[in-house]
Amino acid sequence: MNRLIHQYIDRETSRVCTEQLFADKAVSFLYSNVRESSSLLFNALTSPRFSGLLGWFHFDLRQRAEKAAPGAFIRDAGIDLSECLDHPGSFTTLRRVFERKIRYWDKRPMPSEEDVVVAPADSKVLLGSLAQSSLLYLKEKFFHLEELISTGGSVPWHRLFVDGDFAVFRLTPDKYHYNHAPVSGRVADLYAVEGRHHSCNPAVPLAIASPYSKNQRFITIIDTDVSGGTGVGMVAMVEVVALMIGEIIQAYSEEKYDNPHPLTKGMFVKKGQPKSLYRPGSSTDVLIFQPGRAIFSEDLTANNRRLDVESRYSTLFGRSVVETDLKVRSAIARKVK
């Protein structure tokens, strides 16, 4: 395998695509040379303060934004402005491009079945399992379960998800960066956990143990075994910040983007509705399911195990694990009958 490139599968066309990784050389330098030579400097460069400053410089500073030519970025990234709510002429800075709203009710159709789990974001998804008996077994390769979701919570939620399956959704800078609720259900708990701002470049999980459980993150536990719920048990949704992410704005809307408000414990959330916004940069969502409650879509499972794709991700045994590029609100799993 050539570890200098990273490929994924486009779900709509089944094509194998090579990703143009954002700031790949800088990230590789940070996680090899700097990390090995100066832990103090490395910690400073992955701190929330520096990450926020880097995001401000890249996305907000007018002189920098003008030089970055948002029009060129839009063209090179293949961003379709026709699906956006705002007029194309309003995207005068990279931040405005990054925080764009889309007509998801038209452009991101959602399955009508109640028992289907949907993707929380436009992203590249990788599937895994915490159960050693599973073909998707990736335990502690991407996160340590207890560390990921228990720190800061009032309940040891990790105990519910031992041996469960999970999905990691990686958002790159060109993506639409609103998160949508993946399931319908009642919010059982929600809390923030402080941490670092590591990059979500595919090289990073190979250089740092369990990076997602070390980054700053927001955890939402959703009970779907309620009236009107998806019926797949408890679901943990973990929103993870990354390099140049300033913050995660919790902004749930019942209808389109109208009247956004933070989530509260006991609130019922509807599948497919906007839940939060990353501001700005690249970031990751992690969904964790209770064992035996949900089964992943067959095409995603098959893609995950393909051997003809050059992926930087691998299992503990060296076998490649492949991402699939998909759309928010598209089906990723369904209730086990």
C-alpha cells in the first residue's frame, strides 16, 4: 500500500477517488518532526487557543480571505452554490462558504422509513466495531470508549455501548458543515468535554493513539426507544472538533433552519433536522450504537472491506479500512428486526 495517498469510494458512483488532503505536508510535519522534537511546542500548536487563532487567520482576516480567493476555493472544491440558501454573490469570505446553509429538504432527500438511521453530515464514513467477534473490529484504534464519552458526564454511559458498533464521519473543509440528527428520539444526556484540537487528516490516527477521545468534543445521548423514535436503543453522538475549529454551535431547528436553539435534556429531536454547526475548519462525528440494535447498510459494509483501495486507515492487523463519501440524511443503518 502507498501510504502517501489516501483514497475513498464515492457512494453515488462507486468510483475509487483519490483525496487531495488539506494541508497534508503541514500536518505530516506537525505530527512527525514537531511532535518528536518538542512536546511543548506540539501541545501549544494543538491547543484550543492556537486552533482558534489559526481558524480566524485563515477564514476571517479579510486580507487573507481575499488572497485565498473564495471563488477559486469554491471551484477547486467542487462546491455547488445552486443548492445554497444564500445568493452566490454573498460568499465573499472563506468563512461564509464554510458556514453555508443548503436547501437540504430538496437537495438531501431522506428515507421515509422510521427505523432507518441517517448520516449526520456530508462526510466520508468509516465503520467499526468494539466487539472482537465482529469483522468490523477496530477497538481502540480510533478511540477509547470510556475516555471518549464518559469524561464529564453524570452517568457512565460507556457501559451501554461495550461491544457495540460505531461509525466515524470525517468532514473535510470543502463540506457542508451543519450536523443533522441521525435518529429520532429523546435527549437522555448532553455535555461538553474539554480537550485538544488535533487535525482529522487520515495521517493523524496513525501517529496518535485514540485522537478522537483526546480532542474537545460534545456528546449527546439519544434514547430512540420512545414514541416516534427510530427504535435502535441508545445512540451516542459525539461531535469532535479538529484543527481550525473554533467551536461547536448547538443550534437545533424543528423546521428548516428556523428558530435555532440549543438542545436540552428531555427534548425530542427529529431525524434529519439541523442539530449543530462546526465553526470552522475540519471536524469529525462519531455515532456509537448498543450491540445488536442496528445493522449497517450493506454497501457501506462492503466498501469498508475492499482491498483495491489505497487507504491510510488500517485495522490492528494491518488490513486497510476504506471510507465511503456520502450525503447527510442518507441511510447508513437500520433497526435490527
